[in-house]
Amino acid sequence: MQELTDIVQIKHEVLKLTAEHAFAGTLFDQSEQIPYEMIPGIKPRFRCCVYREREIVRQRVRMAMGKLPIDVMYTDKDSTQVVHVIPCACEGCPISKITVTPNCQSCLAKKCVKACPFGAITSTPSGAVIDQSKCRKCGKCVAACPYNAIVEIERPCRRSCPVKAISMDENDIATIDPDKCVNCGACVTGCPFGAISDVSMMVNVIEALRDEGKEVVAMIAPAIEGQFGTDTLPQIKQAIRRVGFDDVYEVALGADMVAYSEAGELLERKEAGEKMTSSCCPAFVNMVRKHFPDLMKYVSTTVSPMVAVERYIRSQKPNVVTVFIGPCIAKKNEVMAGYVDEIDYALTFEELYAMMCARNVFDTDGEVQEDGDEDATRYGKGFALSGGVTGAVKRVLEERGETADIQALKCNGADECRKAMMLLKAGRLPEDFVEGMFCVGGCMGGPATLNELQRSKKVFEGRLGGADSVVRNVEDKKLDQADIHRHN
């Protein structure tokens, strides 16, 4: 086993060992041994002591098994919360929000002292000193210093959260407010100590794969191409089948269905003088639902591409077990919260990769099975990137010969999404259609990807192919006959 010094390595190793035991049928007897498999001996690898390291691993194993970390006290507010703090892993980040840096010149103007309304700053020959017991974190000294020698620092988890759902308890341990959290996963990647993670459905999926009486199909998000280096989509699909899945479907086909449906809905709303937002990003929809509830009426009534392709699959195979696989943590919440009730499980690319490693699917050769019947268009696949939804919807309108002047706003990231909703709430949004992508870069910038965005995006765009006609693709496959609208 490689030396564990990086949170990405630690998370992967936990998932891989959990998957190995789950496939072998030994997990529930041996789960308590995984911390010792990862951290033998008494020498600490990445924290203060080996005992804390093992406890952190033990809590991560619990989450990999679909359980909550011990000491999480707020689950009674929302049992479908996916993202949680691992208390034993949280460092408490003992940093002062307002800090004087060595750049302080002990200047004679003493602007920082004069600016502070609480008398918290004292000038000394060695530099300004802040009495943290008096400081109220107002930031006036930060603005006043001519040398920028006083800085305002915020804990990384709080800074990363776009909806201000993270606060600190009396012990300075981070806590998440489920009433505000949209399960976007930004804090999962934002915490430098990996103290925040997401509950997994991986073990449930493996148990379904081991059940010979069940047919289990994978539904892969468009963003998967580019996550496995130079491997092509047929190679990735074959590796997924070697893990144990009976079949693999592209969610990009559901994206074609969504573009087809949303184009028609957008025209109807335009004629009625109404605005509309996209519905494919669950974190964006969660933000509207929790933080702008009055604006839910503007969210497209079309379901997400994940649900659309699942309904297409069930129209052919009613009794299959469906597993979505993508870069998105919020998809788990979409499945668990009951906003849609068809999907059985949702996995991330990180969890899929751990299962692939556990099954050692990379060392086998053989002829790659080519799929063609379920091919999506280049526009459906383009949902993986920011602007892709808008491009696909406009393509459908173009194919139908619609001449309506549709103005679209492409929101690339949480900040832009929030600003757009504030404008919509104030009645000052000029555009007709809002594409809400909560992750910068779109789904390919999701929190559970395997590669850095620019690297995977380069591979993805280099291979972006498929048919050009969304309308023909949907109608030829009779996908337009499926009901892909929300029922709640």
C-alpha cells in the first residue's frame, strides 16, 4: 500500500478496501479491521497520532457503508442530508479572522488604530497587535491599512460554501445546517483536512451486483469521458460491465430528451411572458427550493437527464435496478430526498473508480464492445459543460424553425446562479431562460471528478461527437412519448 499523505489517497483507499470486502462478502464482519489494514503499526502518517488516524478512517468506512459518522447531532432535521462533517477529523482551524501580517511597518499614521471602533488594536515598535477578545471582526482596520498588512481570513469550509450553511459549534467544530445546505459538495473539496464527506450508496450497489436475481444497469453522466485519461467511452463502458453491471446507458440520451422538452416549455413560457430556468442541476434546484422558494414556479417542469433516461430504461426493462454514476454529490440527495422516486442508487466517479480498482478491471484485455443504439447527440453530451444546456435547447428551437428571440443567461458556478435568482426575484432579470450550473465549468467541474477540470475538458472536447439533430434523435427513438415531467 502506498504511503498515505494526501486526502484524495486516503478517501480512495477507504472506498477501495470497503468495496473489496463488500464484493467478497466480508464487509460487515471485517469493517472494523479496515483502519488497521490502512494504518498498521504505531507510527502516524498524516495526523497527530495513529489512534486519531484510525478513528478518522473508521468514520470514513461508516460513510462508505452508507452510515452517518458518529457524533453527528443534527440528522433529525433532515434524514436525506448527504454531506456531513466528520467531527474527529475537523481541526477546528484555530485561526484569527483578522490577523496582522509581517508586512506591518509600524507606521506613524496608525490608521488601523484610529479605524478600530472597539479599541482592539495597539501600536507597538514591532507592529500592530490585535486584542482578539475585543475584536468584533468588522474589517475596518483591514480597509484602513495602507500596506495591506492586516488581512481577513475565513475558514476554508465556510468560504467554500456558497449558501452559508456552515457554522462553528462551541468547540470550533464545523457544523452543517441542513435547512440551508444544498449538498453541492463544495465544502467536501474545500476542506484541506478532508473533514467533510458524503454518505455513499456504494455498498448497496455492490450487494445488488452480487445478487444473481437482479439486473443492475449503470447510467453514466456525459462528464465521464475524460475522467479516465485516454480511455475511450466504449473502453470505459466495458470496464463498468467487468465490475458487474449488466448494461450501461448514457445519460446524454436523457439530456437530448430534456432539451427537446425544455425547448417546447420555454416557447410556451415566452409567449405567456414568463421566465424559466433549467432543471438538470440538482444543487441549483435545491438552492431555489431552499433559498428562493417563491421562484420554484420558474424552474422547468422537465425532470433532469438522469431521471429522463431512467424512465426510458424502465419503459423497456421495468424491473431493473438503476444506478446513476456521475461527478455530482447532489445527485445522491436528489435520489434520497424523494424529489424523484424512480432511481435506486447514485454513485460518484470516485466510488466507481474504487469499485474498478477493487475488481481489478484494468488488467484484462479483450475486444471492446461497441454501443450504437443508444447514442446521444453532441448537444446532449454537451450538457457536461457550462453552456451546454442552452446550446442544446437553442439547437432544438433552430431545428423546429422557431424564430422567437430567446435570450439566455448561462450561469457558470454558484455565485452566478445566486445573482441570477436575486435578479429574478427583484423582477430585474432581462433574459428569458436561465441555465443554472452550480459547479464552475459545469458537471465536469463537479466535486467527485477524477481529473482536474482543464485536463478532462480537453479530452472531452477533443472527442465530442455524435449526431447533430436532437429532434431527429428523440423522435426516431420515440423518446418524446415518455413522460419526463415532474409529478410533484
